[in-house]
Amino acid sequence: MFVLDQKSLITLNVNWEEHEVLIRPSDILLFTLREQLGLTGAKPGCYNGDCGACTVLVDGLPIKSCLMLTAEAVGKQITTVEGLENASIQKAFIEQFAFQCGYCTSGFLMVCHALTNLHPNPPDIIIDEWLQSNICRCTSYDEIGNAIRQVLSGTYNKE
């Protein structure tokens, strides 16, 4: 770490690539990803962790990037929606019509991707609990739950 005028030069591992960024101690991960790395999939919404539009994976776990300081991410593997690269959950969202306006979609994709990786056979109550971490105002959570179940059953279109 190199410090210059209250800013530090750090290295972040984002989507399996190392990136050097210059940050202030108060910089949040959401803005570092968007403004310095051009990764705009994580969306600013509530800025207090309620909506989930800014969700990314940190070491495989869904994290609200508006609540995480960039400095806390040093040494961790960060995955954004841009890093999913046509994951099965993305295909299932399309097949199940699990989005409308799309603003919350990247956050939901990250939560759902983590859920399917961490819980290969969750009961419905676990799926419902994980979906409560994000807010969508445009669509029904049923389609999102159906997309998760489709991935878990392996019945999504793999093309």
C-alpha cells in the first residue's frame, strides 16, 4: 500500500483480475467499482444496505457494496455481475422472465448465484429468506424463485 495525500494505492482482485486503485479511507466499494473500474453492474440505490441493488460477491458471499469500505476488500476475491459471464442463473432469469426494468437485476443475480453455489438443495424457506435481502418494485419474486429452482434442477437452457 502506498499513501499519497490521504489517498492509498491498493490492489483489488475483481473478476479474477488485479486492479490498482487510488482510494481515500472513506471510499466505499460500490463507487470504486463503478467510478474507477467502470464496472457499473452494481447499482446505487438506498446507500444503507436495504435494497440490494449494489450486491457483489466477496469471497463467494453476497455483500452490499454500499456498506463495505474499499480498503476492507484488499486480499479478497470480488465478483461483480460482469464477472458471471453467462452463468446459469442469468439464463434462467431470461427464461423465467425474472426481471422487468432491470435496475435490481444484477443484485438479485449475485444473491441467486451465491445461493445456488452455497446451497445445492435448499428448501423453499431458505430461497425465500435469501430473496428478502433484495428489493424489486417491478416484478414478482415468484419468477426469481422459479429461476433459482430451474438452475438447481438443471433444467435451464444451457445453450
